[in-house]
Amino acid sequence: MEELDIATVTKRSIHGVMALVSRTFVIQAITFITNFLLTVFLTPAIFGVFFVVSAAIAFLGYFSDIGLAAALIQKKEPITQEELKTTFTMQQILVVTVVLIALLLSGFIKSFYNLNNEGLYLFCALAIAFFLSSLKTIPSIILERDLRFEKLVIPQIVETLFFSVTVVVLAVNGYGITSFTVAVLARGLSGLIAMYIIAPWKIGFAFSGKTVSKLLSFGIPFQANSFLALVKDDLFIVYLGKVLPLTQVGYIGFAQKWALTPLRLIMDNIIRITFPSFSRLQHDKTTLGKAVEKSIFASCFFIFPTIAGLITLAPYFITTIPKYGKWEPAVLSLVFFSLSAVFSSVSTPLTNALNAIGKIKITLYLMIFWTAITWIFTPIAISIIGFNGVSIASAVISLSVFIVIYIVKKYVDINIFIISPLVGSALVMGVFIYLLGPVFSKNILSVLFLGFLGLIVYASTMFLLAKQEIISNIKLLASNLKK
């Protein structure tokens, strides 16, 4: 595998960002339409079932990896076929084991959540789709190491199309939970086929104790970190499915999904690129610091106004869209989940940078802290406030971003105040929409027009407050896209 110099890393990272963002915009547009149609044709209870069952599969899925894939991506030296085959072998042993356990536990899951046969079939379908997804790991590693994200996104588009078309057609025709069951299988098969067309890799099995030992020094803390994130998020959702009515879990899922959409659209793409990019730059802390600043600025530039618009416009969307009034109880949760997303848009790139430079144990300690405080504070908030306590607790816990900033500055010299103009511009936009909201809340078109005006206000304010930074970033993009 080729070694990349700083100029190549910069060029491919920028091309990767453009490719992922543009193509993922298509994915999110499809997902947006899909979610909208599903929330019209399906009940909150059905959403609650899908939300809980997906979380249960995600929980089991974290036992299928021990961080070897991440270790290969972060590795300074070129990777070998022996390392790839050893990683594939280890992962498939774990994946098959987890899938078998999931299928054996399916009866228990059914009785635990009082699921009907449709819910049981969905659980089994998600387990099978999880196995299909695991077969894409090695081609994905190869593409990520080479920063070839313009290829990596193609299977994602194929998966999204197959899932969305299938689930919407079935939901409209009244298939309920079965719509998700068929759709997840269609997504798994189509994504696997597309990946091996884009990045063919001859499947092979091998085992090297030396390779495993070396990779596990990074992989085990990394996977422990991921497992704790699972306990903090997905396992907690499983807990919610037991202590709250599924309708209220549906409200939480609805609010969380929309609040996290900007992160999925923008942050996930940037993180997907910056982890291997930062890893290639870990020997040059000065360049790395500038790269971290630019990644935070780029992600927050888009996320902050999106969140501002989401918070201020959500009540009007719910009142003006036909059949959407049923989601009104979720508005407060949507606001607080959105505030949590704002702070996450800063903390996530910073913890990503720590992982990329090998400080995986530090992020592990942070995750232990976040997991513990989530499981302690959130149940208390639920007992006092009700289901809205989940989102309020999430927003309060996200304030720990200031701890992350303090830690990162010990290893990488960054100027976090680079986002100050973004905060100010988003606030101006939010106030503008809030004040004019009653005037533009007559129908969905006027609400959309108000959102468009808000973006103009945001862009104008940003240009006044951060003109030099914007021009500098535009020049950087232009110079690398010409190459």
C-alpha cells in the first residue's frame, strides 16, 4: 500500500470531503424523504419497535470486533496481506458467534419486549444484515487507508436507495414492521455486492499471533471505547424500551433522529475522513493542529445553522404538515437533543484527533466518565421529568466538551475560539427566525421560505465576522481541487 505525503493527504482529504458531502447529500435527501413518509404512514409505536430492536442488534454487534480494523487504519506503517487476512479471520469468527447468539436469544428478546412475530422477524433480519455488513470491512479498510472516499460512498448510496424504496413501498401498502424487515435485508445484500464491485478483495483466511498482538495494543482500548459508547447509547435505548411505553420511546427516537441528522450528514463524513488523515499527519503536530482547527470550523460552519433552523422551525413544521401533529409531544426533546448535537460537533473531532495520534486510553477514560454519568443522571431525570428527561440529561452531559478541549490542548496546539463567529452567526439566525416565525407559519411553503431567509442572514453575518477565514478556506479548496 502506498505511503502518502502531506500534500497528497491534503489533496485527497479535500477531494474526499467534497465527494462524501456531495454524495451523502443525496443519501440524506433520500433518507429525509423516507423518514418523512414513514412518520406519516407508520405509528409511533412501530417506530418504537424498530428503534429498540435495532439498538439490541447494535449492542450484540459490538462484540464482533476487537478494534483490529481501526488499528489497521491508524497504523503508521504500510499494511500487509497477512494483516488483512488475519483481521478478516478474527472478525468473522466473532461475527458468526454473535449472529448465532442473537438468533438463539431471539425468543427471549420477543418475550422481553412483548414483540409479535413481525418484531421477531425484524430482529432476525437485522442479525443477518449485520453479518453481510461485516464482509465489507476489509475493502473499506483499504479504501480508507488510501483516502479513496469517492469510491467508498458508492455502496452507501446503493444501500440507501434499496432500503428507502423498499421500506416506503411496503409501508404505504400497510405492511407495518415487515416493511423494515424486508428493507434491511435488501440494504445488506445490495451494499455487499456494490462494495466488492468497487473494491474487489479476494477473501482469504490467515492467523498471525504477532500481528494480532501488535494490533490489539491499539485495538482493545479502541473497541472498549466503542463498547462503552454502546452501553451509553444503544443499551440505554434497550433500557428505555422496558421502562417507558413504546410510544414515548418512539417520541425519543423521532427527536433524536432529527436532532442528529446534521451530525450524520456532515460530522460523520468529516470524521470518516479525518481519522485516517490525522493518522497520516500524526508525526507533524503543527500541521495536525491546523488540520484539526479546519475540520472543526468546516463541520460547525454547516451544523450550527442547521441546528438553529431545526430548533426554531420544528414547531411550525409539526403544525403545518398534515398528519404530523402526532409528533408534537416530541418537540421539547428535539430542542434539547439538538443542543447536545451542537456540543458534540466540537467534542467529536477533538476525541477523533486524540485517537488518531494514539491517545486512545485518554478517550477511553472520557467514555467511562460519559457512560457512568449517563446511566446515573438520565434515570433520575426520567423519574422527575418523564421521557423528556432523556434529552435534557443529554444536553447537560454534553457540556463536558470543555473538559475535552482542555485535554486536547495538552497534545495539539489549537485555537478553539475559531468557532466564535459561527456561534454568533447561528444565534443571530435563530433570533431572526424566532421573531418572524408567527408571520411565516401559515403553511409549509412559507415556513420553508423563512428557513431560506434565515440561511441568508447566517451567511451574511458569517461574512462580516469571519471574512478572512472564509476566503482562506475557499482558496485552499480551490487550489487542491484544481490539482
